[in-house]
Amino acid sequence: MTSNNNQQPSVKGGLDGAAPFRVLPKYSDEEEAFWKGGEHGKLLIQYCDACQRWNHPAGPLCPVCHSREVSTKAVSGRGTVYTYTINVQAWNPTFEHPYVIAVIELEEQADLRLVSNVYGCDPDAVYIGMPVEVFFEPWEEIWLPLFRAVGSSDDE
């Protein structure tokens, strides 16, 4: 089951209440589903039908077996914090500081990881192995997959 984007914590409030500046990704045709799936509340990841492995980031073929039998499928959106750092430096004054940059390992596969942010809790409360779930924040034509602690409230 994937998280719906309704009633999720907003991360668009910067220090002055305005939306923070973000550099949005440029993406290939293979990655488009990943960046736009959040519109429908789905975290979409490439899947190899030949070797039954998930692959992220997506590409034109499976990086393990080199098959072109790849498709995009929804994952649960649940995972754990594999590693993280707390950014305290105000490199971008439009972001509230400190904030967490984390590598999230998705539950579908031991080495299926993506870099994101953890919101909705005190940065000092984040820990390796912490259960998290996805939520999505719309930015122009993409939906950023962000994470929060499982069971955290919808209020940031």
C-alpha cells in the first residue's frame, strides 16, 4: 500500500514562511514515473521482470542481468533509515535548519535505496533503522518522495 498525498505534512514552509528554493531534477524517460507517481500517491520503482529485482535509479536495462524486460511498479512506500546526516549549515536560507538528509532502504529489497529527507520529527530523534513511510510534495511538474517516521502525526 502506498501513502496518499492528502493530509501530509507540508515541507514548503521556509524560515520566512515562503516556499524554499529547490533545484528540481532533470530526468530521463525511464525515471519519469518515479518523479510523477506521487500525484497518485504511489512510489513507482523500476522492476526487472527477468531477474525479479527492483532497480533505482531506473535505466533502459537491468543493471544486474542486463535484460530490457523492465517495467515500473508501485512499492509499499515503507522502509528504514539506512544512514543519514543532519544538515545544520544554512547553505540555503529558505530551508528551516536543521534538516535530515537520509538514505532510505525500501522494504521490498535489501539493497533498494534512495536519498531523500525525513520530516515530521525532531532531527535528533532520527536513527539508523528507524521505520519510515513515504509522502509526496508537489513541485512544478514533479512530486518529491519524502519520508516521515511511521506513526508520526500529519502535523509537522
